[in-house]
Amino acid sequence: ATSGGARGRTTASGSGAAWGRREARSRSAFRGTRTALPAGGRQRKAAMEAEEGARGGRASPAVASAPEPGQCVFCDIIRNGKTSDGSPILHEDELCIAITDIRPAAAHHILVLPKEHLATTASLEQSHWRLVQHMLRVGMRTMERQKGSDAAPMALCKFGFHQPPFNSVDHLHLHCLCPPYRSILHSLKYKSLPWFISAEALVKKLSMQ
């Protein structure tokens, strides 16, 4: 009985030692895996951020490359220096151009286009507030020159942007409108509601980001 008990204790002790060795190896392997995961996670995160930035995502919306000819009507106008309907370019400087809207919604309807291809208001960063402010100043000066003294006063003119998904062209453009509008529907389309933001409000929003 004593010998059998000893053998039992020896076997149990041997099994316990073997189990302990396996457990130690498992813990060591687990620790190695756990240590490697954060590094791999950081690499994957960095790669995803780099890819997002390259595609013009939130990480860096301003780096989106200009579309190829024929892919963006406003880029084509800027590139060619002429409008599709032959109407004159009303203003041009190093940052933007101003043209007459091909489908005017009001008696006077001007578009100010940045030369940089920015898709929508959602593509803008804090640093773009100066560009938007410049576009507003160009729009106001061009409108005052184009509308004449017999038109509605500047206080009744509107200057703003349609917000996605309500924008018609994926190239940022400032609408400058001097009433009367073509219809009530047209006046509502450019009313400061969720789909339309005034240039002044956008400048303020960007500068406070």
C-alpha cells in the first residue's frame, strides 16, 4: 500500500510538473503574442490613415488630386480658361475665378470657383477659412459690378454654398444671387436651411474649428 501510494504520489507529481511546464510555455507564448499585437495594430492604423489621406478623406481632405479632363466641369473651365457656353469669365486671380451660372436662379447669379479642386463644404479644413473669405469678397465685388445700380441693393443679395448631398457639382462653388428670383422654389433652394449655408456662417464655422 505504501509502495502504491508512493507511485501514485510520484505519478501525480510528474503529471503536475508536466502540466506546469506546458502552462509556463503557453503563458510565455501568450505574452509574446500580446506584446506583438499593439505594434501590428499601430502599423495597421498608420497604413489606414495614410490610405485615407491619399484618397482625400478626413485625415487630409485637401490633398485630393485634380480630376482628369472631362471629369469635373468646373476644373475644365479653370483649366481651359473659358466656359462651356462661351460666356466670359468675370474675374480671375491666383485663387479663384467667377463666372455666370449657366442656369440662373435669380436676375443675377454668379458662381465663384476655387482653382483648387475641393469637392464640397465637407472637404474644408480650418485653414480654408481664408479661401472662403476671399471667395466671398470676390463674389461681392463681382456682383456689385455686374448687377448695376437699377438692381436690388447688395443687402438683399445672397452668398452661400449648398451642403452635401444637396450640391449639384462636386467642386466647391459659391453662389452669389441678386433678386428677384425666377420662382418661389428657387428662392427656397438658396434659403439658409440645412441644405444651404451662408458664406459668412461657413467662414465662422471653419475659423472656430
